[in-house]
Amino acid sequence: MRNIIPVLAVTAALIALWYAAVVPMNAQWAQDQARRAGTDLTLPALIADTMSQQRPRLPAPHQVAQELWNSTVVEEMTGRRGFMNTGSLSNRSLVYHGWVTLSATLLGFAIGSGLGIALAVGIVHNRAMDASVMPWAIASQTIPILAIAPMIIVVLNAIGITGLIPKAIISTYLSFFPVVVGMVKGLRAPDAMQLDLMKTYSASGPQVFSKLRWPSAMPYLFASLKVAIAAALVGAIVAELPTGAVAGLGARLLSGSYYGQTVQIWSALFAAAILAASMVALIGVIQRATLRRMGMAA
Amino acid sequence: MMVLRDSGGVQWAGMALGLLAAAGFGVAGAAGQPGFLPLAALLGATLVWLVLPKVEGLARGALLALLIGAVAFAAHGLLRGPMGHASFWAAVIAVWLGAWMLVAIFADLPRSAGLLGRLQGLLAPLTFGATLLWLWEVTVRALEVPRVILPAPSAIWDRILRSTDVLWVDFVQTFVKGALSGYAIGVGAALVFALAVDRSDFLRRGLLPVGNFLAALPIIGTAPIMVMWFGFDWPSKAAVVVAMVFFPMLVNTVQGLAATEAMQRDLMRTYSASWGQALLKLRLPAAMPFIFNGLKISSTLALIGAIVAEFFGSPTRGMGFRISTEVGRLQLDMVWAEIAVAALAGSLFYGLIALVERGVTFWHPSQRGR
């Protein structure tokens, strides 16, 4: 709690910095317009203009906030295609696009973390897997999967797999690695003394796993799940880029960059940020509840 | 024998059974196929290995060599002969099991000290990687997977050899100009900024949560904005890399600078060390494991950022540009060639940093006792 004031101060400073940057970034365009109209801009008029351009180079924070509000609540409540009028989500609203991205993210995250845990269990219990799989898991992450995501999407489309699955595959690829690394560390967290104790109880392999290794890996699991879900979201967004800007936050980014709609880009970016932050926070809540039940709460 | 006890009897028995079954199918299915002889040798070597666990010294080495030779010979033979029938797949499975046995044996070999031991440590992962490549090649060839869906490794290698000039131009554009310059700027800025933040406890407490939050965000999404601001050429790619690299680096460095203990800092004070001296002699060295962690995370991010940023606009060269255009032309072997270059460059970059880390943080527990 004692961190709240510094965090607020830093956030406020960042926003102030952003506002300060808006003026020089957009001034060129405002002055060009004024010259063309044959008028002279006073400094207050210039500043006011840079804050409210249609297609600014750098939109002001309040413009982004307003666009976020308009494209979520306002669009769904009052829009012609909105939820209130048609009973389904509007394809112009960020709620719809966010949901498209979120569903791919969650599917990929679920598969990825399951796979990661399975691999980690294998690596911890099998010397050969430890020696052979682990180096390749590390090497696999130096392949810029984000960069080849478009190819995977296109190829999967070509053989008839479309929709959620290709995006989820990219998310899976990005999210399994942090889970593997974290869980290998976590499953190896029990020290020799504890393992010896299990041996004196003549515990079987599965018992050692379920009563000692698995519980002591929990803190590591949650820490890596937080990293994994953020990575899964990035994967889903990038996977949406090559599908031709149909749906999803990535598609909003791409169409925004095609048509120079900077405010749209920034609002999609912030929607993604809010999504990431709330998913990480949700895992944090589950983590605290679980660890408290296990008597490990910090 | 050590090997038998360490890896667990179940695994060995299972593998031997699978090997027997697969080899049996291979023999019964098509006795005339070229896989027959090597498979028989494989079977024999495995049986000898399992039945005579007490073999030591030279005989054991000879046996191991026989096993390696049999697996390699069988793998080679299967690529030559007729493909696709049931006995062929049984033979493929047998080779795969044999390779897995080799991996298990390599993993359990007693390690000698020094460089030789380090090379020995590479044996298991290399065998595993070669097996994967071989399985890829065999599957693509036997199933006659169309070139536009998944090219075989040999076709990709062919393409790499034929278009080294294009690959080199793309590599320079994306990796050297985009990723490396952005990496240097981003990492440098984060280090300087971290030192500034470090002087104020208030700033540190405020910046760490915010920086952690920003590091988790999909910063790659700023790529279209950067392309709009800095144009199509490499500066926009470098800018994306800077934005991606900055926060992980900052958070790690700030954390690292806080890693010293009160006792150690007090010692510095009793020496009446200035801030700069304490920094150079105590806190920077103590922060090195964290800093290198940040450097390693950033090294993979840098290449990704530079390549993805090229999707939003680039001159007619660069790895991201090549990948997106060659996908459009269905030249997938070229795409995979670029991927191979990217993976190689990324791994070497990572490996280089890890090597420097080993030299700088030789005192850290994670670097010792191996």
C-alpha cells in the first residue's frame, strides 16, 4: 500500500510528459493548416488545436480515452449495430474485437500452460528429456515465432483450418515456454531433506509428486502463468495481423495504420493493455486465494 | 550398470519392446527393402546392449559405436528406399526409438571435465535435434506434403545455399541495422535511466510497478505508430526495438541495483566510499546477474520487434518484408530459409550474451557447480 503514492506520481508524470509531447508532435500540421487559411496561430490556439486534431501524429490522452469510451460503451448502448439495438455485439466496438482476441488468447493459454506443465513434469522425471528437450525449448524461443505467425496462419488457412485455432496455436507457442521454465524450477524446489523425508515415509513416485513436488511448485506456477498469459495475448494480436484486418484488436491496429486513424490505433493499443492488465490481475487474485488455502500466503 | 539404474528399468523395457515390435514389423513387411539390414543391426546392437549390462571399457565403447552406426545407417537407408507402406513406418518408429535410446545413453554418460565435457553435453541435444529434422524430412517425403504447405529440410537447405546474397542483404537490414542498433540504444537508455532512478527511493517504488506493468503490455502494437513517425526504413524498426527492450531492461537493472544487502552497503560506508565507488565496486557487480537476465530477455525481443515492425511497411529488403512477400508468392522454402537465418542469428546472439555472462558473473551460484 505504501507504494500507491509513488505509483500515482509516476503515472501522473508519464501522462504530463505525454501531453507535453503532443504539442511539438502535432504543431507542424496545425501551422500548415493555419498558413493555408492565411491566419496566424497564437500559442494558446496552437496548443488547443494540437489537442483536438482528427488524425494527429500523437493523439492526446483524453482523445484516446474518449475514443475508448465511444467505441465500447457508447457504441454498444446507442450505436445502430450495437448490443442494445440488435442484441449482438457491434463489429465496430472494441468489446467485440477484444472478445475475439481474448477467446483466442484464452484457448492458446490453456493449451500452452497444459503443455508446459506436462513437459516440465517429463523433464523433471526423466534424465534423457532433461538433457535433450530443454536446450531445444530454449532454442525454440529464439525463433521469432511472431515473425512467422503470418505464414502459419496462411498455411493453416490453405489446408482449411481457420478461425480460432491458428491464432491459438501462436498463443500456445509463446505461452508454453515460461511455464516450462517456471515449472521445472518449481518442481525441483523441494530440497534433498524434504525428498529424504518422503523416502523415509516410503512414498511412491506419484505420492512424492502429488504431496511434495506439485504443492511446492505452486508459487512458481502462478508467477510463470502471469508471464504466459501476457505472451499469449501478444501472440493472438500478432496472429490477427495477416488475416486481412477482419476482427480482433490486431485487425484494429492494422486497419488503423492503413487508413491513418491514429486515435483508433492508440485506443486498440490501450484496450489490449487493459485486457493484459486485467488478466494478469485475475491470475494474481487466484494465486493469492490458492496460496492462502495452502497456508503459503505471503 | 549405471545406465540401467539411472534411467529407470521401465523406460528401457518399454523402449526395447517398442524397438522389437517395430523392427519385427519392418522385417515381416517387406524383407527386400533396404531398411532391413540396418534394422537387423540396430536390433542386434540393442539386444547386446540390454542383455550384457556388465560390459565395460573398450567393449562398451565399441558397442556404443555400433549402435550409433546402426541408427545412422538405418536412418539413411530409409530415406533412399521405397516409402509409405506400413513396414516403412514401423522402421521409422524403430529408428526414432533407437535415437531416443542414444539420447538417454548420452545423457547418462559420465561427464569429463573441461571443454571435452562441455562438448559431451551437446551430444544429447544435438542427437535429439537431428532426429527431429530427420523425422520432418521423412514425413514430408513419405506423405508427399505439397511444397506450398511444408517444404522438407533438404529443400530449405538447398534454397539457403542458392540465395545467400538475398539472405545476407535481409540480415544486414533487419538484424544489424534494425535490431542491433535498437537493442544498443534501448539497453543503454534503460541502464542510464535505472542509475538515475536508483538515486531516489520514491522514484524506485513508483517506477518498479509501473515498469513491470508496461513490460507485460503488447508493446509490439506500437509498431504501426513507429512506422508512421520514423518512416519505412530501419529507424522505425530500431524505435520499436527500443520500446520493447527498454522496460524489461529497466526493471531488471533497478531490481539488480537493489540486490545488495544492508551489511555490504554498510561496509562500503565504513570505507567512506563515495556513491560512484560503491556503485562500481559493489552494486554494479552485484546487479550483473539481473542485468544479464534483462539482456538475454531483450535479445530475443529485439529480433522479434525488428521483424514484426517490417510488416507495417519497409523498404524492399529485410527479413520481415521477405517473409510476408514470399508467403504471398507461396515460396515457402524461402520463408523457411529466412526463419532458419533468424533462428541461427537469435541463438548465436543469445549464446554470445550467455558466454559473456559466464565470464562476468563467474561467482554466481547458477554459474558454478556444473
